[in-house]
Amino acid sequence: MGRIFEVRKHTMFARWDKMAKQFTRIGKEIAIAVKAGGPDPDNNPALRRCMLNAKGVNMPKDRVEAAIKRAMGKDKTDYEEVVYEGYAPHGVAVMVETATDNTTRTVANVRMHFNKMGGSLGNSGSVAFTFNRMGEFKIKAEGQDIENLELELIDFGLEEIGEDADGNIIIRTAFTDFGNMSKGLEDRGITPESAELKRIPLNTVELTEEQAKEVLELVDRLEQDDDVQQVFHNLR
């Protein structure tokens, strides 16, 4: 009985850790969005996107409002968005998006994670060509006809549409069409579950289960770093 409790407790703490990390990530995104475009979501598409994603991970409304107020205050933290590139073990390309108030600390930590897990941090441009930066929207499939939706959204920059493992509809656009697609969905009364900018690999690497485990251990380690926002890789 005690063992079952320990397993459940570990799972609960892992879920809390993941939620805390998501809230921290969105809080930084809010700070960056407010600094760039102001605190009014009606006039700041980036902030609207942050608030939408906050809702998607069940971030309380008062925490979102507090993050916006913090971003406007005199004691606000100025975050800089920096992207790092490198290779995980077995030649897997990795891109690490960070939001930091101390780039010296961040680059040292990111390099340490790569080195300790058998990878290597590269120069700017070393793996970026392996990825295509795209906007990705997730919407509920209920009440939607995917074929009609595809036809309706082509003029707003639709490049890919399909379903994920949970049955949600995934819509992808070019990075430059992110705003157009947001408007297209809004005009149709569709509120996405999430709207994010992602780096989609143009080709993937297939490894053995043991090799893949080594890569994912590095990815997990990077994702746990406080300065890291997102990690992308081309492991299949």
C-alpha cells in the first residue's frame, strides 16, 4: 500500500512541476509581449496569444493579470529571447529557445547540459536550417469539418492541417502568416486551445530505443532549466 502511495505522490509532484514550469514560461512570454506591444490584449496580438495559451494550461486568471502588472511595473525583469543550437548524441539536431535576464548564466548552463549528456553546443546557424519556423494552432475537432475548414483557411496561409493523437485539429501556417491565421479563426468564431510558434524539423533521425533515450534525457534536462522556454529536435 505504501509503495502505491509513493508512486502516486511522485506522479502528483511531477504534474505540479510541469504546471509550475508552464506558468513560468507563459509569465516570461507575457513580460516580453507587454514590453513589445503594451498591456492591452485588444491591441497586442502577442499578448492575446499568451493569454490564450495560459488558459490552455489552466493558469489562473489572477496569475495572468499579476504577470501583466509586473511587466508594467518599475521593478519588472527585462527578458531577452536567445536561441541556442546544437547536437544531441547520435547527431540529433536541437534548438533551445530561452528567455533570460542573464545571457552569461544561460549560455553556460545550456552548454553544461549539452556536454554532460554527450551532446555539443553549436554556433548560430549550425542547425537552424534543419527546422522550419511555423505557427501552430490546436482547436477542438467537435463541430468542425476538417475538409471544409481546410478550404476556408487556405486564403489565411494554411500550409498543413491534420489531427493529433488526442483527436484535436492541428493547423500550421508559415511564421509570417501567424497573424493572418489568428484573424481567420477569430472571424469564424473559433477559439484555439493553443496558438504557438514552433520549429518543425524538415527531416528526422530514427534511432534505436536506447539511443533515443539518451537524446530525450538531454531534452528533458534542458526543459527543466529555468531559462529555457522550449526545446525542439529532429528525433523521429
